[in-house]
Amino acid sequence: MRRNAPIRTRILLTVALPLAFLLALSVAVVLQDGQSRSLAGVMKKNALCFQAISDLVNELQQEREAASMYLSGVMSRAELQTQHQRSNASVDQILAAPQSYNLGRHAVEGLMHIRKGLGALRGRVGSAVQDHAEAAGLYSGLIDQAMTTLGTIATRKSTKGVGKVFVFSRCWNPPRRAWGTSRATSRRSSARMLR
């Protein structure tokens, strides 16, 4: 400030500079808060999508096990069809409102491919596919496609690295898959021995 400026100008500058600084700081905070809210909304959709697809993967794993049990003679056709309905409901829930899950076109097409693949696979189980291990392998292919969608969601920039934790938690799927196949195999062997 100039020494020979009137006192009124000095007071105005003394008050105005801190106020201008506070105003600029508050605008920056409001803008960052808006970005944080927007990011939180996107991350919420990603989390909902991740949970819905995780549920789908779980239903597909249960259907794979049910198909193995059906082919082993341990489960009835009606019980298998009940699991089919649960898997269908899981896929249909996601496909009914893809915008609420923040799904891109590629992910929706992948889920539609899984839905069509399920229909084709179900028609083959019990007729063309009699071996439970082959059926489990075919189901595993569809499950892997769903897991790829999970990986896509987890590595989005909008997850800010949080999604990678989800992927890590799902990394245990291959051991679970092998365990499910071996469990179905042991049930089939047990069922044969009890006959």
C-alpha cells in the first residue's frame, strides 16, 4: 500500500484483500465438493453394479453346481429349473435398468451374450452334454465372462482404485470353481456307490 494513500483506501484494501481471498477459497471448496459429490454418485453406481454382477456370478456358480448334481442323479430337473429361474432373475435385474448401474454398451452386450449362452447351454445339459465335468467347464466359460465385466468395472477411472479391492476379493473364484467341480465329482461318485 502506498504510504500517502488516504486512510479510507487503506482500510478498504485491508478488508477487501482477505475477503477476496476467502471468496476465492470458498469457490474452490464448493467446486471440489461438487466434484466429490459427482464422483461419489458414480462410485455408488459402480458399487451397485459390482454387487449385482457379483450376485450374478454367485447364481451362475450355483447353477453350475446344480447342473453337475442333476447330471450325477443327485438333483431333480425341477430343482435345476428353480436355479435357472434364480439365475435368469439375476441377469434380468441388471439388463432391465443398465443406466442405474452405469453400464456401458460393451458391458450390456456381454451380459446379453451371457443370457443367450445360458439358454443354449441349458438346452444341451442332459441331452448333448451328459458329463458333469463338461457341463461345469461350459458354465465356467460364462462365469469367466461375467468376471471380466467385474474387472472392467473395478478398473474404471471413476473407482479411484477402490474397485481393485473388489477384484482382489473375487480372485478366489478359480479355487472355488475347482472346489465346486471336485465337490460335484465326489457327489457323483458317492451317488454311484450308494446305488
